[in-house]
Amino acid sequence: DDGSLAPIFLRLAWHSSGTYDAATGTGGSNGAGMRFQNEAADPENAGLAPARAFLEPVKRKFPEISYSDLWILAAYVGLEVTGGPVIDFQPGRVDHPDESYWEQMTYGRLPAAEKYCCP
């Protein structure tokens, strides 16, 4: 990638991580829940399918990396190739095996893009 996907990789990582709820310990960058329909359908995740699709060949080539780690790593690389800081990557995130995790989740964990726009 020439850096043009860096912004969408950053957004993918943010949306993956931004669902974390400290009170319940659910959500966050573990799980890679956007692979499944319920989380992918969250209106705030609109437009992220191209980033996930772009990374599929990488996942096929390196099946040992979790989707959760891959999405975060893609954001780190995106930052670096666009002149941002180098961030040490720490692997170990685990993917949800299926969509049953959604029973503990709800939409609305990510702020709507227009939340802080001026009227």
C-alpha cells in the first residue's frame, strides 16, 4: 500500500478498540467482531469493509496472526509509513470464534461521527 489505506486502517483499529466497556470487560480490540454481521452492521462501522477485505490476503498468507492483531498491526504500519511514530507491536489478541459474544454487546458504544459537530 502506498499509504492511501492508512487512514482507513487507523479507523478500523479505532472502531475495533473503541467498543471496549470497562464496566463489563466486553468489546475492545480482542475479538475482531466486525468479521460478523451484527457488529459489521453497526452504522458507525460503515465503510470499513474495504479495509477488512484488503487485509484478507495477508491473513491467508499468515494464518497464525489473529484478525484482532492484524487490524491493530495494519494501523501501526499505516502510522509509520505516513510519517508517524513507530509503535512497538505487542501481539496476543484473540479472535471471537463466532458471533455468540454479541449477546453481551449493544450498538452505541462508538460515538456517532456527527456527535460533536456544530449545529
